[in-house]
Amino acid sequence: MAAGILLTLVFLVIWLAYGLLKAPKKAINHISANHSRKKFARGLLALSEGKWAQAEKLLIASAQKSPTPELSYMAAARAAVALNDLTRAEAHLDAAEAVIDNPLTVDLTRCEIWIKSGQADRALPLLSNILKTYPNNPRAVHLQTQASQQTQDWKLLQQTIPKAEKLALINHQQSNQLKQQVTLELFAAAENTEEIQDIWQDLNKKQQAKYSHTYCENGLRLGAYQAITSYIEKTQKQQFDDQLVVYWSALPYNLNHRLKVAEKWLVQHPKKAAVLLCNAKLHVAKKQWDQAESLLLAVLKIEPSQEVNQLLGLIYQEQNQPEKALDHFRESVLPNKQTISVIEESELRHKLQK
């Protein structure tokens, strides 16, 4: 019994001695950690005030004895970016990555810095890897939305938008705006008829109605004449659209068929300026001057324009009527007769002053 008590006392003395020996070191570590926290706080304050160089210096110093040095290094990287020193910023991020087990936060900060410095192309591969492991990480999805816009990777943005909306990173209105931007950009970036048709087929009927004019404009640009001809002819039977009539007259394809269809439209819509003008242009293309003249004069009464006067000028030129041709060419340059009278009055006043 006495031996047991003695043994316990010996262990207690050893434990107390060990504690006393360790106490100074713990106190020093505690003081160092406090110094680090204070430097970190001062560094963040300097960062918020735009004192980039001071902030970077304090934040790097705070990392030395900090329990979370990666936070100091990442904040220092932001200060270095503000000083336009990307090399030093990446060195700070490398230091942060070296002291933690999971590099996710550092990698996201790295991507954010690349995007802000106009290097989104470097961020995209890393974001792709992050999202394979963390597919619903809000920050990664947000950064990919930004990076795909910056690099004009419209297909990637198209894939990212639904997830960004699902994670409440963007609202429904913003989602629709981005989708509209993507669709317009995809049409504008299309380089051949196959691409334009693929984009078109990916749209539902409601979307096709919305982007009808965009499809026709880019189809004409890329030479998808047969597809555009079929689309316009079919669509006009369902809901007549004056702008599609304009595209119809611009098609350099199957003139006889287009005139035949346009003449049917004229029977259905005899007072529509767009239909009259379309028929006139097609008759001009066939050099049927009399028919074209009659139609253009009808348009002139409904909706006069520079284009109508130019076409009439060309027709009268072909018919050897130079005076009429000159009148309409002059009208196409100065369609407002009042403008001419104002100029004449100004010239008269100038002469009288002399």
C-alpha cells in the first residue's frame, strides 16, 4: 500500500516537472500566435484600405507562427495581384498549398486571380478538375461562369448556366439573359451551314420563334439558302412576318420559285409595303421593268424610302428616262424636300448679306 502511494507521488512529481519545463515553450507559442493574429488583422485592414505593399508584408509575416498560415498566404496573394505582380502572387499561393492537405480553397483562389487578371484560359482546366470532384461547389461554378464568358466559350457557358441557377448563384431572369446571350453568340460564331443548323435544331419551338430573324440573318450570311427558303415559306403559312419577306427578297437562290411565292403573298396582302417591295425587287432581278415600276410606285405612296427611290432611279435609267431617273436618285440622297428648301433659303440669305 505504502509502495503504491510512493509510486503515485513519484509519477506526480515527474508530471509536474515536465509541465513546468513545457510551460515557457507554450507561453512563447501563445505569445507568437497572438503576434501572428495581430499582424494578420493589421494586414487585412491594410488590404481593405488599398495599402497593398504594407498588407502583403504584414500578411507574409503573420504566416510564420500562425495556426492557419494558408489564410495569410492567400490574402498576401491578393495584395500581390493588386500590385500587378502575378509571379509573386502565385508564389504565395504555392506556399499556401504546401501547408494544407486539401488544396481546394487555394486552387479556387488561384482561379479567381487568373480570371481577374485576364487569364481565364488558365483557370478553365483547373476548374474542370475541381468540378469533377466537387460538382456542386458554388464558388467553382460561379468562377466557371465568369471564365467561360471571358474566353467566349459559349458552349461551356451554356452547360454551366442551369447549375448556376440551381445553386442560386443567378436568378431566373439572369439565367434567361445569359441563355439569350449564348444563343446569339453561338449564331454569330457559326462558320458553316452545318453549325447553324445544329444550333437551330437544339432550340425548342418557342425558342425558334424567338430567334427566327437571327437564324435567317446568319443563314444568309453562311449560304444556307435552301434551309432558309424552306423555313420562311413554311413559317409564313402559319404566322405572316414582314421581316421574313425582307429576307425572302435577299435570298440569291431559286428566283422563279421565290417570285411565284411572293406573288401569292401579294394576293393575300396587297397593301403591305414589305410584300410590294419584295415583289418589285424580284421583278428587277428578272429585268421586268414595267412590273417593278408599278409595284415601286405603289410602295412610294405607302412607305417612301431611299431604297425605293434608288430602285426607281435604276429602272428609269434602264428605260432611258434620264430626267425621271435623276429625280429619284436625288430624292434617295435627300428624301426630305424640306431639307432642300432650307438649304436654298440659307444660300439666299448668305447672298443677300454679301
